[in-house]
Amino acid sequence: MMVNESLSEYDILPMGPEDAEGLTRCNMRAFENDFLHQLMFPKDSEHLTAKDDFVKWRIQRAAERLRGENSVAFKAVLKDHPEVLVGYTTWLKPGHYSKGKSAASMEPALGDVAAPKPDTEAQREDHPACKDMELFHGIIAQIDGKRKEIWGDDANFWCNGQPRRVTNLR
């Protein structure tokens, strides 16, 4: 088997909670101009969350996801500088969506219960004020709907994604 020479400068390694800061920095750089990111965190709401607090929140969330037992994560690092994370992937193991779990949470899905209002106290505690929670809930509903349409009740599949443990959705 021939090895692509351009790949020889990288190592692919398991990723754990200790990589949360590198993952966050890589993610922020990769998606800073992403249209969905710009909608989810609109410029006119930036002033609602201090930049340092926003970064700390993202690192904390990344660490929570990387501690999850129902996911597998890998990072691409430079061989000469293994501390430099240049890419990553996370996968949810088969069975994650069994028993009604949602794309938004590793907790049971809301089912027919309406999502909470984005301006509740609980939402402010779990998400930065600069995040458009109405848009977030709408996107999650669409993802869950499409997954259900494609897979039905079958949860025996690997899913590329980043599991989020969103509490206070009840």
C-alpha cells in the first residue's frame, strides 16, 4: 500500500479531555467565518459575553464531550510538534440515539415537549448570552427529524458529530 507523502508529517492519535483547549482553538479558527457559526453567535450579540468567558465555556464543553463514554475522538497533530492540534473528528458509538436521545443532548430527548424559552435563567447558565438559542433549538429539531426520517428507531449506526450534554432542557 502506498502512503501519501503529504500525510507523513501528521500523526493521528486518540483525543481526551486534556485536548479540550487545542480542540477548541482549532475549531474556532476553522469555523470563525462559517455561516452557521455567524448565525448561532451573531456579531450584534458579541458584547453580551466577554471573549475570555466565551472561550472558557467552549473549552469546558469540549472537555465534557471528550469525557463522554458514548463517543470516540481522534486528533491530527504535527509529528514535529505533537502539541499542535491541526484537525479532529468525533464519532458517536452505535446505540447513542436509542431510547429517544436527541442530537442536542446525551440526556433523553424532549419528545413532544416544547423547547424552553431561550431567555430562561437555566439557559443563561448553560449557554453564553451571545448564543442564539432559538436558532440552536430549531437546528437540533431539524437534525433529529432528518435522523428519524432516515434511521427510524434503528440506533445501530456510527454518527460523526460532537455529543453535547445540554442540561436544563426539560
